[in-house]
Amino acid sequence: MKDIIYGKRAVIEALRSGTTVKKVYIFENMKGKDEFLMEIKDLSYDKRPSLKEVSRKELQTISKTQKHGGVVAEVKEKQYVTIEDILSFAKEKNEAPLLLILNRIEDPQNLGAILRSAEGAGVHGIILPKRRCAKINPTVVKTSAGAVYHLLISVVPNISQAVSKLKDNGVWIVGSDSSADKMYYEVDFKLPTAVIIGSEGRGIQNLIKKKCDFIVKIPMLGKLQSLNASASAGILIYEALKQRLEAK
């Protein structure tokens, strides 16, 4: 199976991650074309994808969008992993697991932004529900600046069961809710941790919230009482990174 992705950064990061890039289509009049082609060739080594210069209309037809940025590629379908794979990855790095669980994040732009922050903060893996969640699609890939291809992602049929499995493996569960008494920085993120982020409109499901070991809030001093889900995720996982760096 293959996926279609678009955007220069998304294609570059797919190559850097080792994902098989089968074909690359670029706008025939794209500025900086020679530099882009050179970077593609440098990253591809002996597995260079087929390169083809096409019109803007052809790019739009292939990508089904006008927001392709002059670059479209056919790549191997994203491979998902198990929760055990994520925990093993953290163990191999000799690090306490840090996971991000996304509950009811249905906007692809939000999901892409969250994945970009997660990759930058060194999150070991992402857990997504199979239903009621944005899918990993070209919009998510582009918004994440290709971070999708550097992350371990597990798609599970039941978030509640996934949380239970993590707890059985010694992972503490931290949820975010504006009504909480505990501030987000009062949690010890140096421990094995999974952070749950819900949608800014509905938050985390009550069933999932009841399974959290800690419910924390991000202080809000303005008139608005909630943050975008990607902003909330960024604040929490970078607090985890801060604590872990300070402990070294």
C-alpha cells in the first residue's frame, strides 16, 4: 500500500526517517528546485525515488489539494506499532517511558501540531484511538512537518484498555483538565508517564479521566478558559522534558 504526502519538509523527513519514498513529483517552475533535488538525492542514496517535474494542475490532481507546496510524493504506508513496542523503545534508550495519549482529537491540524511538538520533546510514542480521532493523512503529515515518520504510533481499539495496560507496566497516567486542583508542574514527570490530551471542547472522556493517577491544570489568567489541544500538549510534554533534563 502507498500514501500520498505533500510539502517539501514532509517529503524530506520521510526520506530522513528511512521510509520508502517511491516517487516524487515537483512543480516544474519551483524556485530552489536544484537545491531540493540535490537534497532528495543525498538522502536517498542508492534507493533514489523516481523524480518527475509536473505542472501545478498535475500536482493538484495527485495530491487532491492546492496546498501541496510544489512537492508531492508517493511513500510506503505508515506502519503502526504496539504499546509494547513503544515501551521497549524507551527501555532500549535507558529512559523512563514518556507517551502521549490523544483522546477525541478530531482536527487534523491539531493532530499534526501535537505530533510535531511530541517529536521535538522526545516523546517515545503516541497512542491514538481507532475511532473518533483524526487519521494520519496528508494534512497531518504536512502540519507535523514530517514528524509522523520519526514517531512510534500505536492505534488502539480501546483507549481505556490501553491505559490499563500502561498502568500494569508501571506507567503513571496524567490527564489535563481545567477544573483540577493540581498544577501541571507539580507532577513528577521523571517517572514513567503517559499524558492524556482531550479535545478543547469536550476534554477527556469521564471513563478515561477516572483512570488517571493525576489530573492537572494549566493556569489561565485571561478571559479564555481553555487552550488549543496542541498548545496544552506542548506545555505538558515540554514540562516533562524540562524536568528530565534538569535531573541529568
